Amino acid sequence: MNLFERYLTLWVLLCIIAGVLLGQFFPALFQGIAGLKLAEVNVPVGVLVWVMIIPMLLRIDYTALYQVKQHVRGIGVTLFVNWAIKPFSMALLAWLFIRHVFADYLPPEQLDSYIAGLILLAAAPCTAMVFVWSNLVKGDPYFTLSQVALNDVIMIFAFAPLVGLLLGIASIAVPWATLLVSVLFYIVIPVVIAQWLRRRMLRKGEAAFARGLKRTGPYSIAALLLTLVLLFALQGEAIVAQPLVIAILAVPIMIQVILNSGLAYWLNRRLGVAHCVAAPSALIAASNFFELAVATAISLFGFQSGAALATVVGVLIEVPLMLAVVSVANRSRDWYQNRI
């Protein structure tokens, strides 16, 4: 992990502080930025999200999809948890904790928005950061690559219907036009651009491609952090008024990580899958494509919405939670392999 990735939680905390302070001193500036929209998509955030996502998508080789058949059991487990368990269990946990357990401690007008943000967070499996986690558990790189490529393809077709279904079940109005524009703007177009750039970079050789990935990586993290500064500049008053909101929103996210990683790890062990596949499978099942979730939440509900705040809490706790899963997977390697 590079410096930015290793200390991402620290950078996010600093962005929260910087954003809140800047929002208090320059409110008109940030309100103006929030109003720069095209087809309900905030233009500055759209540009920043492309800078975030495209360097990550450059790592994904969609020709690796042919390798799916070599890891049928591991990929089957991950797909099952990612698409059949995680979004629905998050919807249930969000309903339980936001509408009931912590409802008295949250602003009533934002309850639906918080639930929507948590659903958005769970509906998109992680992409590029999974390569970091997989490397830390000595995961099979071909499995990780093929699984991420497959999840990206599924997201193009399944993200909008799944989010629409779960928001509808939660009795939250679904702005379908904006949701579909978000899928086009934040998934389809970046994938096309990234694959076009990938081919151009590979024509110069593998060494040049590796150098290109190394150069573009910091731009991705910097764009994420700048987006967070913008968001917290507009969320500052709500956070200052109710600082416990972030801790409350973290509860269902933490339960989700434990549930999904543990379920995927156990299912892989029951099916006799090798640890080098089971460990990254558990990590992919637990982590989220938070860049997409943040961008979509802003498009659907706005910068100052509870949905946007809920997705950012996912960013805040992603790294420590994933490192905890990495630690458990590495420490339990012998236990895991003794049953295979």
C-alpha cells in the first residue's frame, strides 16, 4: 500500500475538519459549486469522480473474464454475497438502526436519506482497492482480476435496478432518470475511457504501462479527498449540530463487513476453495465501490443530504475495516487450510 492508501482514514478525517471549517468561512463559494449541475449531475463532482475512477479502472483487464471458469466456486460465492446478500441485508440493517434503534438521535427529515445512502454503498462491490487487499493476503491475482472484471460488467446492468428496487421497498422515491444518468456517467463512460487509455498505454509496453499506473494513482486519491472537502463544507452545520451521526451510520456498515466477509470466508471453506481464493473473495464481498456510491448519492439527493453523508462514512471506515479482515484472513490461514 502506498502512503495515501495506508493512511486513507487519517486523510479523510483531515478532509472532514478542513471541509467543515471552509464551509463555515466561505459558505457562498460552496453553495455556488453545489449549484453547478447538468442533467442533475453536479459537474465539479462528475469531473472529480472520473479522475477518481478512471485510474482505478485502468488496472482492470476485461479479457480476464475467460478465467472465470477456473475459479467457479470462489466466484460463485462472491457473486452470491455481493448481489444476493449484501444489498438486501444492508437495507434491513439500515431500516433497523436508522428507523428504530437510533431514530431518536437523528434528524427525522433525513432518515430516508440515510437509508438510501447505506443502500447505495452496499449495492456496488469494490473495484481497484481490492487489488491492494488481495495482495496483502497473498490472494490469487487471476481470481481477483477476473472477479473484479465480472463485478464491473454486472454493475453496468444491475446497479440501477437493484438500487431502485431497494429504495422502492424502503418507500423512498426513486428518481429513475437521475439514477440511469448516474450509471451512464459514473460507470459506463469511465469504463469505456479507461479501456481505451489502457490499450494506448499497453502499446508502449508493460513497463511504460506500469509507470503510467503509478503516475495516475495519486490523482485518484487526491480527487477523492477534494470531493470529501466539498461535501463536508456543505455538511458542516449538520455535523456540528449532531456529531454522533457519523458514529451511528458506522454501526450498520461495520456489521455488514463482519457479516459479508465471514459468510464468504466460511462458504469458501465449506466448498473446499483454496485460501488464496477464499481470502480475496471475503474481501471483495465485504468492501464497497465507495467512489460510485458517493457520486450517485450526490446526484440523487444532493451534497447536503444524509445519503451523501452516509456514503462518506463508508469511505472513512473502509481502510481500518478491510485491514482488520486482512489480519483475520492471514492469522486464520492454518485453521482454514486444515479443513481442506
